[in-house]
Amino acid sequence: MSSVQLVRGVVAIVVVVGGMMMVSPVARAGSPAAFTDEALARGVDYSSGITLAKFGAGVAVVDMDNDSYPDIVGLGHKDGVVGIFENDGTGFFTNRSTGNGIPLVPEASGLSAIDFDSDGDLDLYITCDQYPNLLLRNDGNFQFTEVAAAAGVADQGSGHGNAWGDVNGDGWLDLYVANRTFPWTSLLPSEMYLNNQDGTFLATGETLGISNSEDPTFTVRFFDYDRDGDADFYMGNDHGTGPSLQNHLFRNDNGTFVDVTAFSQTEAEVDCMGIAIGDLDRNGYSDIYVTNVPPGNVLLMNQGDGTFTDETVAYGVGSYATGWGTTFIDFDNDGWLELYVANMNAPNRFYDYSGVGQATDIAPAMGLDNPLTSFCVAKGDLDNDGDLDLVVQTNDEPFAVYINNEGQNRNWVKFRVGGRGANTFAVGAQVDVITGVQSQMHEVLGNANYKSQDDYVMHFGLDNLTSIDQIVVTWPGGISRTLSNYSANQTWTLWPPERMGDADGDGDIDADDLNAVSTCIDGPAVGSIVPGCEIIDMDGSGAVDLQDYAEFMAAAS
């Protein structure tokens, strides 16, 4: 098989795609590379003045104004300005970095975007190196109020990564702050903060069972590795020279964590910086990829039985450079994941996987082989054309906005997952998309790889498929819905059971929602469904019809 003959797998919430031989899109003579850096042309002029000793500064590709288009947030400017760029819906941006209430943050390090107060919009959390961390409450229209001290999360350790997940199953997002502790910088250990449901948090120390909090931790991830409906926890530690400084996997058992590192074989005794989470082999369980110094990065493949196997060599993704941020991404919409790796003083990698054998680094052909020191990366469909773009932070360089010129050549589907209760962005939900005998799985994550945040909209490549046989959405706690016959090349909203029929979102299914029912039933495609009518598809059949009307009337108060 040629290195460009590919059969590939998928990432995070489950989607199913037909398996077939495909040709990897290598740049053709006279054509642009698959990715082109269009930052300045699209209005993103933001330079990272962070020094090498700061180990990079985060970036987020997230919808900050609820207009359905991902904006860009960045850290690391030499003057401490937090970069905020508003998307016009076509991938062109307006600079909103001044006059927004955000103070200068010269020690900014890690970045996440979450709805901590459950008011329906994304707030920002910024970790700092030995300065108080910031919690920026989103007040709408790109205006923010700094509330970290009042909320109890103004941690002053050597902050790097941070992650959010519903630790105790109460529906509210909790926070873990990763501090790179003594002897490298600060004595203050990493910390878990439980959400008090009133805008404040409680520091819990090690009372939940997460030990090793004094390790020099660069990055952490909440994800449900065993698919039992709760948020498990993976801790990536720097200078992993022995058991005391290895990475750790903690299984969530009813809100208390159990260290299952040894049993699960996830020690990865490396100098861990970045962590990518995705289902590379499409077995329905999330795999782990961690970056390291030249002895090599590590790929841990989830066997679905609580254990992982080190398959770095088998997949050929060791990289053998000093790696930082990393992410799984199906850039060409063929239904299989690629793997991006940001490196220090070495070309960045872009691994293309064929489904069998080893992956191939195609970064030069893709236009992604920047040889400088890149730290952080985030992804999302910036220009709303159905494929995933990348934003990359490189030391002492302008942010790169890599627009994808390849993925729109194949079919795709995107999902917004409606939240339940206080968890408005459905962090921790998993989506399985099934077509025939094949599937893909994605999970909604409240953080991403290294210090950064991906878009909350879930993206799946479908190659030449035009519809999806089945979509299974599972929210934290195990509540699920099954949908069928949804079409490709659309962005669909996946609503939880209690929201079905409640078109106006007032908490009641009543006469005020009847207009939406009649509009959708009498819509432009009778017997099918269009975006905006998903909440009236009561039976999940992919059509809004009289059966849905009957179920709506039965549920109406």
C-alpha cells in the first residue's frame, strides 16, 4: 500500500463512517497547501511575546457571543493584552481586545472557556505563573468582569494547564488547576475546586482522592475513559523520571477518585507537556497521546476494558522532538483522525494515519511544518465551510490562523450538544455516530491538549456519505437519546430528553411552543428535518411529522 492510500479512524463523540480506501490529499502542483496561514488577511493580528521560560501561552477557538460562530481568544502578548477576535461568520475577524474590562495579564499562561455560572455563555479562566489566576465572567457583547478572588479561584501557584468537569455529578462544572511545583518554580501544589453552585468554589485539597498534587504538573484532562457516565481524570507531570513523577489516571467512583495508573498502564514516565484525547482506532473509547522530550511522545490506546497499551512504535508517532501542544483532527473529512504536534526548535508534525501500519508525517505537504518553537494549538471551523481550521501560538511570533483548504471536498456533519441543567455546554457528553457497521465517537471536553480550548461544536468527517444511520448521544449520568436519518453537511443541535418540544426554552411544553411545531411540520421539506427543528423531532426519526405532533400534545402541560 502506498503511503497516500488511506483508510482511517475518527475522534471524540461517536460518529460512524463507511470504511473504504482513500487517497490522502497531498498538495498538487500549482495548488495551495491544504492549510494556509491567513491570520493577517482575516484580521487576526496578535503576537506572542512570551519567553521560552514561560512555556507558551494558551489559545481558544470558542463562540464567546452565542452567534454560532467560533471566535479566537489568545494569551501571551508582551504587554499582557488578552487577544479577543470576533468572527463575522465567514472567518473574518474584528479585534475586540480593548475596552472589554479584561485587565492586562503579563504572566498569562493557560486558557479555558467554560460556563462556570450556568448563565448560558462562555466565561474565561486564565492561569498565571505565580500571580493570581483570573476568572473572567462573560457579561455579553464582549464585556467581562474579573471575579476570581470573589469566586475563590485566584490560585497563585505556577499555573499552567487547567481543566473543567462535573466531578461530583451535581451538574455544575468543577475546576482543577495544574501548578508546576517545586523544585522547578513554586511550592504551591495543584488544586481541585468544587463548584458551590452560587458563583463560588471550594478548594478541596486531596480530599477527593487525587494524590500527587505536589508533582510538577503541566497539563490535566477530564474525560470519561471507561464510559460509565462520569468525569475521570488524567494528570500529565513534567520530569517523569520515576514512579513519584509519572503521569496518573484517576477513575471517578461516585465523586471520589481512585488511582488506577498501574492497572490501566498509563504511567507514561515522560516529561509530559501536551495531552490529546481522541478515538484513533474507532473502537468507541478515547485514546491518550502525550508529548515529551526527544526520547519520544507516547500513544496509549484504550482497550475498552480499563486498560491501555503503548502503541507508539506501532503507529509511528513518537516524533522524537521536544513536543508541546497536540490535538487529534480529521482535517480532510474522510472519517479518520490525523494528529498535530507542536514542537520546540523542530518542525511541527502532522501525522496521517491509514488505519493499518504506521502513520506518516505529512506536515510539509500540508503547510504545517513551522520549524520554530510552537507551544499551543486549538481547532474549530472558523470559516464555517465544514472543515476544521487551526490556530497555533509560536514563541515570539504572530499567531498563525491556518485555514483548511481541503476538508470541504468531502461530506461532514457538526453537532451542538444541548446541556442538561447547569451544565449548559454539555461538558462530558459523548456522541456516537453510526453508519452501517462503523462508528466514530467524540466527547465534549472542558479543556483541550496544552493550555488551550477547542470549539464546543463537535465535528465529524463523513467522506462521501450523505446521511447518518444513527446518532447516540449520552449525557453525564447516563441519560441518552438515539436519532436516525440525519443528513450530512449540516450543523445539528442535539437536545436532551427534557428539552424536547420546549422550543422557547421556558421549561414548559405548552401553547407557546405550538408555532414551532406547525412551522416545522409545514416547513420546506415535508417528511424530513431542517436545522432549527431538531427540538420538535420528538421521536428522533429525522423527520418532523404527525407522530411528533401527537407526542408533543401528549407531553404538553
